[in-house]
Amino acid sequence: MNFPTETVNVLPHMQELREAWKTQDFRFTREQQDQYDMLKEARKERVRWFYETGRVAAPGERLPSKAQQEEED
């Protein structure tokens, strides 16, 4: 995978911030909000990259069966 590794594990960090948000009466501190916004943008970029490189299945698209793959090889 050629995607930058600094944005690979954003989901666990986002989950930690959401848990903190819940325990803080559903409010972020300014630093937490900035960090969450940055992680959210990184996640959006990563998802966009998945679409650009064709790693997301489109609705109605079928994956080739094993028999078809063997015939192509």
C-alpha cells in the first residue's frame, strides 16, 4: 500500500476522543477539538484515496468468480 502511514490508524484515536467527549459532558476542549478535526480530515483523505485507487466496490459490481480468475490466468 502506497498510502502515508501517519494516517493509517486514525480510527482508534478518534474512538478515544469520542470516549473522552462522552465523559466530559459531550464537550471537547479546544485542543481535543483541533485534534479530532485533524483526524477526521485524515480519515476523509484516506477514504477518498480508496475510491481513487478503485479499492471500494461499486453497487451492482460483481467480483470475478474463482473459475473466471483461473481462466484468465
